[in-house]
Amino acid sequence: MEYGKDYGKPEMMAAAIIREIKEGDVVFHGLASSTPMVAMKAAKALGKEYTYVTLSDGLDHDWINPPKTPSTLDYNTYGGSVATFGLDEIFDLFCSGKGDIAFLSCLAMDKEGRIAMSYLGGPDYDHPKLRGPGGAGSATLTPVTPRTTIWKCNHDKRTFVEHVDFATTKPALDKDFTLITPLCIFRKPAGEKFLKLDCIFPYTTIEEVKENTGWIIDETNVPVMEPPTEEELAALKKVDPNNILAYEFK
């Protein structure tokens, strides 16, 4: 383990994701989402009652199916599903106000929560240094989801920048917006324009967060989130015997 006796950054991020899920929520995560996938299975193992929707088309799959690869288009997110639910229906669900929280990621983000998913670098859109997957889920879901939660398994100034060159999507002003990284949590409550540092994790400091963030952080005193509990760690081990949770942190 990287930090503490029983946990490192993967387990801390997973615990933070678990704690974002509320009883009765309709929760979504997309492709290439091994970290929230494991966390959401662990939330089920902990007894949280919520509806689990993924791009595997499975609705409330049998969460005990352990992932063998980081893929989220696999039997472990489909087997035992109570129904199939296509992407068009996922969009309809959230656009009609029946979804609660979506776990999405990004290539880069700025202080307003503007997300770059289309390209990074280069002189213009047609000549990028890096071409991303584009809008799809993030562009559709971010404006309409009551609680969009972005997760990113690295925290540096290349990712969290002062101003993204091209915003694929941005948060709705009247919706809650959260960013979870390996170091901390930022939040932009409904009605606020900018992300604010909400808490840091036990193994870091505000100074380290500031040093690795491309925008100015005004907060000088924020709480430290509690480490993963024994129950959370046990749930993670139960649903992830192959340690897929570590994949994005290598």
C-alpha cells in the first residue's frame, strides 16, 4: 500500500465515490471507468440501495460478479441484470429528470468545471495534439444531471488548467458539480460559478494540492476526509479480488 497500513490512493478515491452515492439514487458511469465501477459494486456490498446503470446495457447487474479486466463492457457489469438499458434510454432517463448522479471523467478541466473531452493542444480543432472521444455522455449528461461527479486518477497542472482551450461541455449553473482526484475533492454547489476546494485526503496537504493545480485556490483551511473504513475496505476486497481498482493508478 502507498499510504497508511491498509489503503492507498485507489482505495481513498473509491471510498470518496462510495460516499457520494445516496440511498435511492439512480447512478450512472460510462466506458473505461474501472475506478467508479469497483466503487459502485462496493457500495452495493455495503448495503446501499440504489439503481446501477452502465453502458454495458445492464441495469442493476449482479454486483458480486468480480471484474477480471478494467473493461466496463463486460459480463461483470451485465450478468444478472434485471433489464437491458441502451444509451439512448440512459440519455432519456437523465434528460427527463429521473437520474441522480453521473460519474464521468475528462481530459482536462478548468476552475469553472468546463471539461475538455474533444482535443488537447495543437493550433485548432482540426489539428490537435491529442484527439479525445468527444462529447457523447459528458456533453449530454453534465447539463441535466443533478449531481455530476468527475473522477480523475491523476492530479497535475496539465489536467487541471486555468482555462481549457475547447470546452466539450460545462456544468449547469443550477446543478451540483463535484471533482474527485487522488488528492482532494472540489465542489461547485448549485448557483456558484467556480469550483472550491471542499476537502483534502489524509495523506496530502493544501499546499500540495495548490502546487499541482493550474488555477488559484483561495481556500486556506478545509477538512480532511476520513480514511476508508474497515467496512469500506472489506467491501472493496470482496467485489474486487483481482485488484482491478489499482489499474488506473499504475
